[in-house]
Amino acid sequence: MNISRGSSTCCIIKPHAVRADLTEKIVYDIQRENFNIKKMVPFNISKVNCQEFYDIYKGVVPFYEEMVGELNSGTCVGLEITHNDPKVDVVSEFRKLCGPMDSELAKEIRPNSLRAKYGITKIQNAVHCSDLHEESVLEVEYLFKILLA
């Protein structure tokens, strides 16, 4: 499968949100905004694989280890996201739906975002989403073709 720039993106519902039984609500909100879920797979990820997945953040964000710890703390749900309208830049638009990484900030500036509604902190922020087009291709490939193959 060849994923063209912007045609799909990666979302991971984080363990704290899965434990809080928020998966169905998050999926509903995603679909309500005209996004499609092409793939949806529950999974557990090792610390080494978390470090590999979040490698782009290593040395960039001071809470990298906490991010790894959260993703490694229990069952996650991996989603490959597309949009009903093929002209929509799915990476950018889905990023907007997720909101700022810090859930407290999201509550102030994007109160209807997934992180504002379902997140707690910048670590337990409900969902991971791809930030860049290049990253989205790599994350979808890594998650669905390598980790979960």
C-alpha cells in the first residue's frame, strides 16, 4: 500500500484513556468530524518500541521519558485515519482536532479538541497524533506494517 502525502495519518489512543473507557467516545468524535477509521487495533507496546516510536521527540521535549512511560503503561488503540473528502489535508486537520499537546492549554484555546475533552496533562493527553506529513507516513508504516504485522 502506497500512502501519499496527507492521505492518512496515525492516531494512538493512550493507555490512560483506554483504562478510563474513553475509546468509544474518542472514536465517535473522530468520525463525527468526517474522519474515517481505516484501521483500528488494540495493542501493547514494549518500552524499546515506545522509544523507537517517539524517537523524534528525544532530546527535543524535556518529558520524553514520561511520554514513553505513558505509552508503555497499558493497552493502546492504534488508528489509521483518513477523511471523507480526499482534498482535505488529513494530517493537518486531524492535528487540529486533537488540539495542543498540553491538555490544560487545549482546554483554554481549543476546548472542543480531543485532548481538551479527554486529556488530563501533557503526558496523559488522550491521544498521540502525527505532527508532520513525513512523520505520519512513517508512523502508519511503523505501527501497522512493522509492530502490528
